[in-house]
Amino acid sequence: MVIPRAPWWRDAVMYQVYLRSFRDGNGDGVGDLRGARSGLSYLAALGVDGVWLSPCFPSPQYDHGYDVADYRAIDPLFGDLDEFDRLVDDAHRLGLKVLVDVVPNHCSAQHPWFQEALRSARGSAARNRFHFADGRGHNGELPPNNWRAMFGGPAWTRVREPDGRPGQWYLHLFTPHQPDLDWRNPEVGEHFDDVLRFWLDRGVDGFRIDVAVGLYKHPGLPDSPDPNADEAARDAVNPLAWNQPEVHGVWRRWRALCDSYAAVDGAERVLVGEVAVPTPADQALYLRPDELHQAFYFDLLHAPWDADAFALRIDAALRDIASTGAPVTWVLNNHDQQRSVTRYSRSLGLGDIPDLDRGAARARAAALMMLALPGSAYLYQGEELGLPEVTGLPRHVLTDPIVTATGDPQRGRDGCRVPLPWSGTQAPFGFSGAAGADTWLPQPDWFASYSVESRRRDGGSSWHLYREALQLRRSLAPLRDPELRWLAGPPETIVFTRGNGFLCAVNFSNSPVAAPAPGQPVLSSTPCDEGKLAANSAAWWLLDREPVRLGSGTAPGPARE
Ligand code: TEU
């Protein structure tokens, strides 16, 4: 049976370029568009389908660009529009798609709209683009409601009115530098239509949408039932701030806008949403045929290194998302999360000592497994190098606003954002053309052994594993079959097949297990002895006959004998 090629985005593997840390083209120690451009051929050689570029728009950079002051320009820190156009052209010449990041939930406090609102009176049109409200208490000295900001502290900040007196409060679900826009004001939606058109007219292939469960708040902004709403439980405890039904209207409108471009030239423009909701079934609502194309499935990223946890989360996604016809968008790393090598260096249970070699083996296994799943996947820069988190950065170099808001250096995201090592044996490891340039976060000495140069030289490195997996993924017909079938395997493993004749197995245990398929695997994350699947590893087999069934695999998860 010939399986026709699906639209490119349904099984694309995209690469997140966190611009300020990817590559520096002007020697100031901060990654930029020129640097990113010079790294495109590296990404084409790796074999990804395209890039998601983190925000490069004018911004005071309080949240590293997720505080946008102008949605239709480039921050001089990163280059200019001509450089952006050259990047898109080069990417397209290399066969790479380009998605840009759009941040519609909030803007920067430096955005002209917010500055105008500060200068304007209560109830003015300028204030109505945001959520301004009078405070509670005798003199309005208490916030209008009990909502908490995602990065800690109240979700409200009080302003001084133009006459200099303390006045109204404005809502910000992130830092005070990021006022939330009021999407019930039609002007806001119209503005973003123009923003999308602006970038689509410059040739981008779509958008990654920041906080795509935000935008609308419950009318009247009543108190949250749980004033201590924390990040992990935010949807469960403060359903008033997120995931309001009206937000779907925005995604329908954006989809129609993207489709109007496809109608002209046949090339689909894609929307990938950051949709952190309580369940995969909730996420599926964002992926209805007239809404977003993709949404990051964070449940796998948050899964501990455990066969049942992985199997259940994969199965839930396939059952509740893929079954609706939408692809699942798998992700193991991004710029907000501790890198997988470090995350998996711990085992479940008390008294475990982190072991980075074990974490690295597991991260490779997880990646190989992810690339065998039906749907699309997003890689985060440096993941292909097997880069661990940079822990122990001194407090004074940390820049993440989460650290400022919480006072807790452990919660910061700087450790996954340290500029990438490209070559050489000392900082800046080829990241900046200028030798001796100070990178915006310091690179540790051990980055030398993770550089692109050293990883490409080492045939057994994770770089080669990713590249081979990506090549095989493109060429193997069974991986185009949207179905996945579970097979039972030895304890602490998961085993599944795709299409006719492809099998993937993952061993989550610290000891080798019997291989669940005959012969040598076509690819494995760790070399396997004959008939074995190595500890903390994954492997792919091509079968010329039906695999030996060790039990009847039924969802959820692999059946056990
Ligand atoms: O993140 C949204 C988000 O929900 C984050 O709180 C995420 O869960 C957290 O960073 C985990 O530590 C997006 C961006 O990805 C993030 O970088 C921005 O800081 C945030 O929006 C605000 O724009």
C-alpha cells in the first residue's frame, strides 16, 4: 500500500532557535539573525524541516523578547528587517521552513499602547486595550482581585496617574513588564491580524504562538477560587485566567488568515500553539480542523523516566488528540525547561544521586523514541549535542525574571539558555566570531566536549544519532503510517510498531533486557549486544516478518505478561 505524503507540518521535525544563544554574528556576545543565518546549513545537514525563531522584535528584553514593544520590526540587538529577509531566503533555499514567535497575550510595558495608557485617564480608549481596574481597600491600595502572576507575586501592579497620585492597577499574568492585552477590545484582534500579515508578506511559513491558552480572561475578573494558584496547577485552580472559550474564536480567525495565503500559492502556513491545559482532550479542542495546526504536548516533557509514565502519556495523546485527526506535537526540551540530559540524570526514589552519563543515555533514548512516534516533533537547540543543563551559574549572572520574582535561583531558566558551543576549546567556543567576546551568559569549560565540531567528529555522538534518525524517519515508509500499535515487552520497557515492519523499543531500566525483535536494530541510542536492548536505551528495528508477540498489547500503555 502506498501511503500518500501528508501536509508537511503533520510530521515535521522543527528546531527551536533560541536566537540570543544560537550564534552571534556581530561579536557582541548575544546571538543574532546574522549568526542564525550562518548556522542554517548546519541545520540542513542535521536534517530538520525548519526552524522556530524565538522573538526577535524590539523589546527591553526583561523576559528575553517575550515582552514585545513593536510587533512589526526587528530589535537592533538581533539585526534588521533586511537581515531577517535574507535569513528567510537562505532558509527556503536550503529547504527549511521558518516560523516566528508571536506573543499575543501581553506586550511590553514599553509598547506605545501601554505608554499611551499610562498617560491617559481612567476609562479612556487607551486604557481599554489593557485590563486596568481600581484597587480594593479604602484607598484602592489592594489589588482588584487575588490572581497570582505565573512568575510569582500578585498579577497586578499599581500605576501613578498622570497627576502623580497612586491610581489604578493593571493586570499582568507574567512580569509587571508584560501587561496583558484585553482581547475583548476589537482593536487588539485587528492589530494582530496586521502583525500576522506583516510577517506572512515577508515570507514566513507560520507562527509559534506564545501562551495560546491566555488572551481572554473571565468577564469581570472575579477572584480565583484558590488564591495560591501556582504554576503547575494553574488551570485547575484558576480557571478564570486561562483557557476561556472565546480564545477559540481567535484561532479560527488566524487559521482563516493563514489559509487565505495558502489559497493563493498552495503553501500551507502553520500555527503551533503553546497550549498548556490540564488534559490532552482539552488540547484537542485547540486543534480542531479550523483552529491551530499543532500544539506542543508538554505531558511527555514532564514525564519522569518511567515506562508506565511514558506509555500512559503517549497513549493519552494518541487516544485524545490523534484520534480527532490532529497530529500530536511531541517535545522533550525547550527554552523554559531544564534540559532532558539533566532531568533524566535522576531516578525515581529517594537518595538517588544524579548521574549525567545515565541522563545522557536516557535523553538519547527518549529522543529516538520521540522521533518514532506519529506526529510532529520540536527539538531545542543543543539537544542534538547532548548538552546538559548548565547548573551552578553564579547568582549575579542570572537574568531570568523568574529568579527576580521568586528569589529562587533554582527556578530560573538560564541554565538551558547558555550560548551554544560550536568549535574550539575555549569560550566563546565559536559562538561569537570575535575571540574573547563575553557571551551574555558564561559558558563553562566543559562545553568544549559538546561543541558542534567535536560532536560531528565523534561518529558515536548524539549528533549522529539525531541525524541518522531524521534521515531514516524521512525514508522509512512505515513511519508515514499514522497508526501506532503497542506490543507487550519485558518489564520496564515500552514496545510499539508502526506501519508494516517497523518496531521501536525503549528500555527504561538500568540493566539490559532481551531484545523484543530479532536481528540487529537499524538504529539504537546505545550500542546493543546481540539479542539485547541496552540499559536506558531505545532501538529501531525493521522487520521482515511479524515481531514475536510477547503478550497482547492493549492501550493504555504496554501490556505486561
Ligand atoms: O511561556 C509560558 C509559560 O506558561 C511559562 O510559564 C512556562 O510554563 C514557564 O516558563 C516554565 O518555567 C512562554 C514562553 O515560552 C516563556 O519563555 C515566556 O517567559 C512566557 O511565555 C511569557 O511570555
